[in-house]
Amino acid sequence: RITGPGMMDVARFPDLTFDGRCQGETVIGDLTMHGETHKLTLDTVRSRGAIVATGRIRRADWGIAGSALIGGPIIRIRVTVPDPASGART
């Protein structure tokens, strides 16, 4: 499991927020999760009517200290949203 006190402790930290701005082919902002806020840069690409943003964070930076055998030290982030330039409807 990746939820629980040693991992993504959603009982204590139910909210995850990102406040970012586009800068060229990246989105730069502040990610708040697990009671911590840190800068995060996401790389973006356009793909089949969507914009895909990807990034990586170190679990330890957010106080997520559960077993590295379950999830490893890095969390990969991938967000897909409709590309408004493609004319796709949501």
C-alpha cells in the first residue's frame, strides 16, 4: 500500500495543491502535500489533443519515509489535461 502513516498519509494530509505558472515548455510552481511546500517544475508536451506535464520529486523532501522497497525514493508525477488549442471538448 502507498497510503498510511509511512507513505501518503491521507488521513493526516488529505489535500494536495499545486500553484504554478507556464514558462515556455515548463510549468513552475509550489507543490503542497504531506504538510510540506516545495518548488516543482513540470515539463510539458502536447500529445493527441492533450497537454501532458511530467516531473519527479524526492519522497524524503516531503517527509514521506515509508519503505523504499514499495515505492522507491522518487515519485513520478504525470498530469494530462485537454489542450485548449486542439479544439477538444471536455
